[in-house]
Amino acid sequence: MEIKSFKAYDIRGRIPDELNSEIAYRIGRAYAIFLQPEKVVVGHDIRLSSPEICNALVDGLTDGGVNVFHIGECGTEEIYFATSHFNMDGGIVVTASHNPKDYNGMKLVREDSKPISGDTGLEEIQKLAEVGDFPAVDGKGSVESLDHRSAYVARLLEYVDIGSLKKLKVVVNAGNGGAGAVIDRLESYLPVTFIKVHHEPDGHFPNGVPNPLLPENRAPTIEAIAAHEADLGIAWDGDFDRCFFFDADGRFIEGYYVVGLLAEAFLAAAPGSAVVHDPRLTWNTIDIVDRAGGRAVQSKTGHAFIKERMRLEDAVYGGEMSAHHYFRDFSYCDSGMVPWLLVIDLMSKKQASLASLVDERMLKFPASGEINRRIDDPPALLAAVETKYREKALEMDHTDGLSMVFDDWRFNLRMSNTEPVVRLNVESRGDPALMKKQTDELLHLMGGSPA
């Protein structure tokens, strides 16, 4: 049996042809053989297909002799937290994050929430699942519910000084994903008035798939900020491992600049530490880290690769411009809750608006934001772009796709690991007109259709 849903660092595919109950069962059995765990924590996101897929996964795990601790409907980071906090041998969350509603998937970790990627076992699990030759085991594993959320919420609250927080008014848009349930649990502890938009979980996604990177999904958050004169807005994807920020004017703040903001804050507390970043947009992050006396370390894009590099460097923080933020003291894992708590803490301590915290950096390194195109032959496109710009480039890098650096601008062009698209990011040194000119030139060369 060929299973097409295995990707570079997780499992993602259409329901039911690329992922279904049989495949989920096989993945559970294969995971049990590969890792030989005694106890594994599992949970799932709010997608309509997730409970069925998760139940089949649990059957596969228990038939493989694994004792399963089920935390139910959750966000991806809650699996990371529970795996580490309760000393589990591994964890699996059933989720397709921001993919269309006919998709689902899984993210797999081992002890201490160490990611299992294509480089660290995912390919072996795929082969075992495809062959399906599962040996008999001595006894079936058990299943029991695990109440993790009180401990998880307590851990989140350690990231803020509650007594010094300003009384902020914050728009929160869960996109009918899973973030609302956690906001409800945090609400009573914080001096924050939450204006809740698309708050209730609903796997039908009545207001569109929760992906705030898409400009068309931002209007409800922006409108609520204006209507309620809020101090800022926050929106999440479905499994809330990413969070996105809007300032008091409803302006969308690219995740790139939040990476720089958080890197600066962490380096103030841990001077000389490493900060890991992805190759898509880099100049602002490198500049901030260098000024703060830290070490900027580039990693291949993707949660599994970032985490592996963070562990190798013992990095205090890692950030991707796609709004993934990783924390050494959160098992080197990404969280969509920790970043906004840190931001309101910074706003309170500095008596500053979000806009004032990022405006200077946005002017210094203007960026295009990520632009996606569906391309018939992505490898040919990357080769053509490299040929066109090679002679003028000062630097060229293939860490992830194609990055090329010039005197006053740079770009990264890469194929997505999770979607059939090519992604473009362009930035300049203080010259928005140049950034736009080069973005338009590259888009013309790329062709294809918007994605």
C-alpha cells in the first residue's frame, strides 16, 4: 500500500484518499514498532474527520501494545506540553492545521517532545505502515483520559507578570478553530477584555479555513478592532500553533517583525544566546540579534527542522516569518499562545503600543509578505530564476529553496512542504519602492496562478 500523506516533517493529506482510518491505524502500528514506547499521549484538532482518524490511530497504538493517554480536542502545542510535562515516551496530534477542510494529518514527537521528521524516523514509519507486516504483541495497550489543561494553562501564565499587565482590550479570532477554548480558560486570570470573533470551534469552518496569512481572512479581525477601539488583535490557525498580530489601527503585522521583537526580548534576558530563524526573510532578525550580542542561526524551514537546530544550538528562541515561534523553556516547541502573552507583557512593561514596538523595524527592512503561486514545474522555475539573477547576486544559498542576496535587496523562493505551491518572499534595506519593484519582476517571471 502506497501512502502519499507523509511529508518532510509531518503527515498531511486529503480525506479519504490520502488519509483514512486504515492508514491512521497503520501509522499507529508503525509508530509503535519504530519507537517502542510504553506510553503515548494523543489528541486531535476540531476538524470533523479528526475524532474518527484519532480513534483509528489509538487502535493501532494499543494493538501495538502501547498505553495511550487521550487528551481529546486540543491544539498541537498541548500535545507537545503533555508529552514533556507528563514524561510520556511520545505524542501524536491529529491535525491539518490551516489546510482545506477536506484535509487531515498528524504531527509526531518522541520523548521530551522531540520531533520525528523525515530525517529522524518519519520515512521509516512510512515504510512500516506501507508494508503493513505488523508482528503480534504480548498484550493490547490501555486507553485512559488525561486532564492536562490546568497544568498547561498554569505554564502559559508563567510567561507574564500578571500584576504589571495593563488593562488591554484585545480582539481574539480563533477562526472557529481550537484557540477559543484556551482563551476562555486564561480569561479569568488576566486583566484583559477579550472581544471574541469566530470563537466557537466548528469543523465546518463556516467563516473559511482558519489561515490568517490569507489577506481575505483578516477582515473580521480588523473590523472588530475598529468597532471596539481595541489595543490589538490576535488571530490563529486551526490548531493554534501559529498566532498573528494586528495593531490598534487594524494593520496586519508580518510575523517576520514579531520574530525580531521576541528575539530582542529573549536576548535581553539571556545575553549571548542563539536565536534560530528560517531563510525566507532574515535581515531584520540578523540585525537585531547581532546588535543584542546574540548568535543568529539559520535553519531549514519547518517546525521539525527548527526544533532540531534549536536543540543543537541550545537556542533560547526560534522564529519563522510564517508566525511559528519556538521556546527553549517550552521543550523547544512552537506555541501560538506564548507569543501573544509575551507581546502584551512587553506592551505593558514598555508602556508602548504594538505599532511603536515594530514600526522602526518595518521601515528599516520592508518586506513583501509571503506570496504563493501555483506553478506547473517548480524545479524548472527555480532553475530559471537562478540563471537570470546569478551574475548580479552577492550571495546564493540553497538551505531551503533558493535565496539570493544583492546590495540592497534579497529574496527567497521555495517549494512548500505542505501544499502544491511555490512561495516568494522579498525584502530590501529601507527601500519599499525597490522591494515592490523586485517583487513585481519576480512575480512576472514566475507566472502561474495565485494560490
